[in-house]
Amino acid sequence: MFDFFRKKPKTETTETESAPVTETPVAQEPAPQPEPEPAIATPAPVPMPMQEVAQPQEKPKLSWTDRLKAGLAKTRDSLGKNLAGLFGGGQIDEDLYDELETVLLTADMGVEATTTLLKNVRDRVSLRGLKDASELKLALKEALLELIQPLEQPLVVTPQKPFILMVAGVNGAGKTTSIGKLAKYFQEQGHNVLLAAGDTFRAAAREQLVVWGQRNGVQVIAQESGDAAAVAFDAVNAAKARGCDVIIVDTAGRLPTQLHLMEEIKKVKRVVQKADPTGPHEVMLVIDANTGQNAVSQVKAFDDALGLTGLVLTKLDGTAKGGVIAAIAKQRPVPVRFIGVGETIDDLRPFVAKDYIDALFD
Ligand SMILES: Nc1nc2c(ncn2[C@@H]2O[C@H](COP(=O)(O)OP(=O)(O)O)[C@@H](O)[C@H]2O)c(=O)[nH]1
Ligand SMILES: [Mg+2]
């Protein structure tokens, strides 16, 4: 019955930065920069679009606040343009609330969050006896903070050892690149990280992680055949044997409507539990902010199937739909652990509600 535990041919990389270097093409997209890489034993690397994680950027380093502001520029521009007109001056009246409602819906906050926010703003207005529209901005910021603050629950990876983090999501949401960024993030905190290449549907997906691991001195467990559950099982055992602190399990992209694939990822979780009854310690859904309201449906469906403990909201830089975070807070408040505002390694950071709102409004 445990046939998926059987050992399959295994590819494993444990190179460190001190390994001899060779040059290998690993990028398809514009502006790839050749850079030193550890020698690659096996298998041959396949070009994959992971350079955004692996490439150090030569641009002057911006602070996180600046990158967050730049990343949220599209949402801010759209929200700000619309709000500027509203908050410009004049009386607070029903027409104004009507327009505010439209603006919030346009920013993809969803009907439920918009209703909550409007009520909260109205309460603040009457409590403080506000009359002038220019005073509304602060009231709206406060209402929004109250709504999304509960989502701010930073991921803590101690004291569990290994801390097992499983990643799920639809195709192209940014799972694998976020895993690369997270591996670096945890390493910088002094944790020893191991990655499990659990996207076994496409060989290229496995290679994407393997190559990235080799380039960055992060151990990767991969199998040339076999299913994601088997890879995860082996990886958890390897992490225990090696005393790793954090293990991140990548998985193939899937839509919640693909029921057999949802069953498959539930099996990955069950098998992780067999390898370590205390795990997985985090089941994280990666969602593309461009998805807008559909992101909420994804959160609900994956949460129902897997019991999510955290979210990563990626690609906020590419969308004016940054308000979706309010919809999530209202409709399925799973903690937002990290947000992604760009393609470089530094563009994924823990979610801080106040910073997010300041970047949206100021
Ligand atoms: N602009 C932008 N692109 C991102 C972000 N996160 C991921 N991506 C890109 O999204 C694409 C798909 O990412 P990938 O990790 O392969 O998705 P997966 O299928 O979920 O594993 C890649 O081109 C990434 O560079 C982000 O925060 N901002
Ligand atoms: Mg992937």
C-alpha cells in the first residue's frame, strides 16, 4: 500500500558556494546575466525562467518601503486618482459614499469588504462629526487597517525542526520563484534550508528548482520519476537525517476544479504527516494578485481541501487589483505571510498591514 514510498532514481544536489564553477545558460527571458555557478553533477540543467531569483540586480538598491510603493503603484494610481477627486473637498454626503463604494469595488475589494469598509467609515464620520470630504482619507485608511490587520501574522519557523512548509497554487502563480526567494530569506535568518521538487508533472519544473538550488547552495531533493508524495516523503526524511531547519515542498500547479489533482495534493499532505506526524507546519497558497476576485475563490477552495495556514500574494506590481487583500480579509481571512512586488529576490517580504496601506495611499 505504500508503493509510493519506494525509492526511485534520485537526483540530489548538495553543492555549496565553494564548489567549482562553470557557466550554464539558465535563462530564457531578456537581459540574462551570466554568473558563476556551482558545478552541476546531474542532471543537465534545463533553461528555465528563474533568473529573476538567481540574478543579483545591478540597479541601485531601493529600500523595501520604496519597492513596496513602486510595486503598489498601479493600485495606488488607480485608487489615488479616483480618491483624489472624492477627497478633494466639499461636503460628505450620500453621493460621496456612492462614489467611494465604486472606487473600492474598482480596486477589487469585493462587495462584502466594501460594505464593511463603508460602514466603518460612516461610523467614524459620525463619531467625530466630520463634515469635510478631505477628512475622509484618514477614516478610510483606519477602516482598511482594521480590516486587514488580522492578516498580518508573520511566519515563525521555530521551534519545529524541520519546519515543513508545503506550497500550493494554480499554474504560474509564482510558487517556484517564491520558494527560491523564501529559501534565501530563511537562509539569511541562519536557517538551513532544503527544497523538495514536488512538481513532478513537468521535468522542466523539477529542473527549475534543482538548477536554482545549485546556483544558490541550497539542497534540493528531486526524483526523476515518481509522484509528489514520494518526493515529499523522501525530502522530509532527508531533512531529519541532515538536521535541516526548514524544508519547502514545491508542488505542481492545479485548479481547484481539477478534483483528481486536488486529491493528489491532499495525498502529499497526508504522506508528509506520515513522515512527520507534527507536519506540515505550514500549508501555503500562492496567489497571483492579478487574479482579482478569483483569488478569493482560490483561497476558499484550497483552504477547504488542505486547511491553509498562510498565503503568499505575488505580482502586486503588475496589477491595480491590490485591494483584493481586503476581500480576502473579509471572506476567508487566511494570514498573508508574504507579499511579492517584483521579480528580484528582495521583492518578497513579510506582509505588514500598515506599510501596505501607507504604500497604497501616500
Ligand atoms: N512581476 C512579478 N512577477 C512575479 C512575481 N512572482 C513571480 N513572478 C513571475 O511569475 C512567473 C511564474 O512563476 P513560477 O514561480 O514559475 O510559477 P509557478 O507555476 O506557480 O511555480 C515567473 O515568470 C515569475 O518571475 C512577482 O511578485 N512580481
Ligand atoms: Mg512551479
